[in-house]
Amino acid sequence: MSGRDPAEIWETSLDEGERRLGRHWTGLAATGFGGGIDVFFSVLVLAIVSGGLHEVLPEQTAHVIASLTFGVGFVFITLGRAELFTENFLVPVGAVWAGRSGVGRLLRMWVVTLVFNFAGLRCSPRSSRSRASSSRRRSRQRAPWRTRWGTAGLCPRC
């Protein structure tokens, strides 16, 4: 059997764990935010495919088949090198275990990633749309003469 030696694989993963733990908090925040958005798109693809299949298949069958599409977001996460709180946690833990980094950096990575994963989920188009529509309602109540552009928030003075 050909392939890499397990010790070499372990060393490579320790290097990757050390690199991830050594990143600045802004880098962790950006990749955590991206991971949250990617998870949102996984749920969105699942809902769209499930809804479409429900038209031609029984509900449970449609949901099971559509669930296979949930992995699309995880492909985005892997290829985009985004960070999820629950994703690939053994690599940074291994770096701490091997003494290449401290527990404080591991906790910092987990906290920043978790907070920004939720922030990415929160900034989904649906939540933005509901905030924008409530903002438009308030704007129309205060100033009915405003144009459609102003109520959409595109005019900075409106």
C-alpha cells in the first residue's frame, strides 16, 4: 500500500492546527462569519430542493433526498477554508496537545468562531429582508412623502 506515513500526516495536521491557532482574531472572525453564511446556504439549498421535490414525491421521500444536498455548504466551507465551531476541531486540539500552542488560543479560536458563525447565520437574506421591511414601514409612517429609493435605504439622507 502506497501513501504517506501516519507520522507525516500527524505532523502536517499539527502544523495546520498551529497555523489556525496563531491567526489574528480578525481572521478568525472573517472565516467564522463566512462559515455561518455557508451553513445558511446549506439550509437554503435543502429547503429549495425539498420544496421542489415535494411537488412530485411524498413529503418524507422528498425531505430525505433533499437532505443529501445539505453537504453543499460544507463543500463551500472546505474549499473556502471557512471556520466552523464544530468543524475539524481535532486539528487545533492536537496542536495544543502536542504543546505547539496554548489552551488560551484554543479557547479564543472557539469563542470567536462560534460568535461569528452565529453572526453569519443572522445576516441571512431573510433576516435582512425582515429588518428592511420593518424599517420601510417605520419610515413610511414618519414621512409618507419619501420615495421608494429612500425607504429602501439606498439614499443615505432618507
